[in-house]
Amino acid sequence: MPIDLSKVSFDFNISGVDILYDGEKIGYFLWRDIEEADGSNSHLITHMEIDSGYTHYGIGTETVKRIIEETGERVIFGNDDGTVSEDGSHLIEDGPRFVAHLHTFDWYLNSLKM
């Protein structure tokens, strides 16, 4: 099934974003706001899910871009060490590969310096 990214939209709330395709919810990202040592804020993604028929088409990447654009804050992820962190974050299934993929983009790496 080809995916038309122009049909993807986002419904933001205080702790996350619902991902819609052609008006139908197909996933979500949830975050916890954390204050960094330098006083800035970041969104620590604690849960993310996109329905299996919509993965590997760039929707997750577009979601991270939109979170950064809409909030002006960094988007960070838990560690890929096989355990659930105290904050509840962890990467499973495609999560580690997705985060590694984000690290191939200059826009994402630059956003971590905000």
C-alpha cells in the first residue's frame, strides 16, 4: 500500500501527539518533559506506536520533525539496553533502528544542540 505523506496530520496535546492518516488515527507518540542540566527542556519519548501497515514510510521521521517544529524543544529517546529505564522509556521492536535512522539526519542532530 503506497503512503501519501500529504495525508498525514498531527493532533498535539500536552503530553504527546496522535498521528492521523486521512483523518484516521494510526499511531501516537507520548513524551515526558524533562529539564536538562543547562535549563533547557526536552521531550523524552516514553511510548511510540504506528500501526504496522504504516511503518517504514517516513511517518515516524515526519512526526519527530513536527514535534520539534511545533514545540521548539529537543526530542530524545531512552536507551537501547534491553531494560526499562526508571522513567519508563525503552526501545523495542523497530525502536532502536528508528532512533539510529534519525541520527543519520543533520536536522535531527542539529536539533539536539538546541
